[in-house]
Amino acid sequence: MNEKIWLSSPHMGGEELKYVHEAFQSNWIAPLGPNVDKLEQDLARYTGSLNVAALSSGTAAIHLALVLLDVKQGDEVICQSMTFSASANPITYVGATPVFIDSEEDTWNMDPALLEQAIKERTEKGNKPKAIIPVHLYGMPAKMKEIMEIAARYHIPVIEDAAEALGSVYKGKACGTFGELGILSFNGNKIITTSGGGALLSNDAAVIKKARFLATQARDPAPHYEHTHIGYNYRMSNISAGIGCGQMEVLDKRVAERRRNFLFYVDQLEGLPGISFLKEPEGSFSNRWLTTILVNEKESGGITRETIRLALEKENIESRPLWKPMHKQPVFSGAPAYTNGVSEKLFESGLCLPSGSNLTEQQLESVVAHIRKLWKKQVPDQHAASLREVHS
């Protein structure tokens, strides 16, 4: 069996152990501590957000954002349909109902036209949405100008899911800093990692102060344990934050390496019939967290996304279909959805290729070689088919 080529594995930069070792030496083996403080400061400086709370996960950050916006039982929250379930699950934690919005073709993210249609229709039915959750899919910035204009017009706060987009920029501004609240993820497969973790961003200091309070079990100031609010155990540990501090030192390098992977795949695969890539719209800079391709089987001679995925799997190379839209997930089958068919089409034909910043040139060449082999195989097959037609 060939050595495993992962889709997106953790990539240490070398200084992580220094911060973790300092935590051990000082016995800060607990939530909070100097590494947490430093990570929050580093993230604030990097993104341009004024205030950051380091948390246990990106999911926790979305949950807290909803709580901070007072989303409750019976409310509705608009959410991008083409995303990982962690964007939508926290809506149900607070008893609200997700209203799913399909994608547009330019970025694969929330369609502004459908967003406005949904707001109008839900409001007319007496249930004006309490929040909007757009997502920057695979690091590609959503159409935030249009989305924020619509949100402002209807006075609805935006929770910007930038879990996949740390290092991505839209019109000169970091993704995660457009909405009232932004969220990041540092899961093991993200562009940088804290093993597990996330962050909540806001320019409102009072909001982040309350987030930190709620994330530490909402303990009131008192010599004993006093609680006037329901709280959560959502703060990041000092050990995890130490890993994050080391990762922040190489973040720009990781973005460059992911973008290098994308350009390599484009150079090697774009000429194959039926293969296409998502380009950056003007004003957008993607971190290219994952490189994705679309496969048109009518142009590829019958080769599909699954043909490629299974061929790579046979060679111990991990790839993955694009996100299955939330409005097609069994768990959300009863949720309202505003669709145009884009996300379903993307799911059926899209594939994520190995994209880790630690991929070697040899590994990238191996992925490409196994994909190109499928097209080379098509040539004799098609020739044989032509001969059969002649003899018949």
C-alpha cells in the first residue's frame, strides 16, 4: 500500500512546542492563560478585528454568536445551504429554525438574490429572521458587499462563518470582519490548527466581553460560585492556544503554500476535457484552503467525480466530494429552503483534492498522474468504441 496522501493534514511550523513547553513550565495546564491572551492578540492584529475570544471550536463560536444575538425558540435564522453542518447545527441548539439559502455560481456561496427573497417572504409571514449566516466556502470570499447591504436594509445582524477562510481577503478586508460577529475554526484540517479550537471576532468590546463570560460557565464575580446566567464550557485551553501561537507565525506561509497547490493543479489538470476550477472574482483573495474541481462527465468521456475519487482512494489518496447542501440533509428535511439548483449541481460534480500545505512536490505529482491516467485510458476505450460502430 502506498503511503497515505491526506486531504488536509495538520502542518506544524516548529515553534509550537516552545509555547506548549512554556505552558508546562509555568503549570498553565488549564483553560485561559498567557498563550490564550497572546493568540487572541495575534488574531486581532492579523484580521484587523478589534476584539477576539479564543474558544474550544468554531461550532461553539457560532452557538455563542446566536446566544449573544438573543436568538431563541421559535426564531428563524438564515443560513447558507452549501456548507458543513457546523454552520447550521447551532441554530437548533437555541431552538430556532434554519432557513437555507442556495449558492450563486461565482463563488459557490450564499446567493444575495435568494437571500433578499427569503427575508421578504419570511417577514411577510410574520417571522423576520433574527440573523444571517453566510459562509466563505473553501476559503473563497462570499459576496459580502451585497450580503451586508441587504442585511443593513432589513436590519438583520450577520454572523460571518469564516471557518475555512482565515487568510482570505475581500475588497482589502479580512474575511470574518464584515459581520457583527465573525467566527474562525482551528480544527486539525484547517489552514492553521490548535488541535481543536475556534474564535469569535467582533469590533464591539462589550460583545466579546460577554462572550468570554458565557464561555467560562457564566461565573459571576464572587468568592464562591455564583451564576445569574446559563453558561458554557467553551474557552480554549492554554495548551491548545500555545499550538495556535506557533501556527500564527507561519500563517502567511501556509496561505502561500495552499495557493501554490491550487496553481499546480490548474497547470496540470485544466487542459483535461471536462475539468474546471473556481476562479477568484475581482476583489477577492482566497486562501485556497482546499483546491476543488468540477467534473463534467459529458465533456470528460464519462469520467465523473466518483470515478476520480475511487481511483484516488485505490491509491491511498484521500479526496472528498464537495459539501452536500444542508437542505438535502435528512436531519434538515423539514426546514425552509430557497433553492436554484446550484449547490446540488456542485455536490454532484465537485471534488476536493489533497490540499495540505505539507504536501510534497512528489505527492502532488502522484495525485495528478493518477487523475491524468483516467483520461489516457479513455483514448483507447473511445477508439475501440469507434471501431465497434464501424463494424456494426
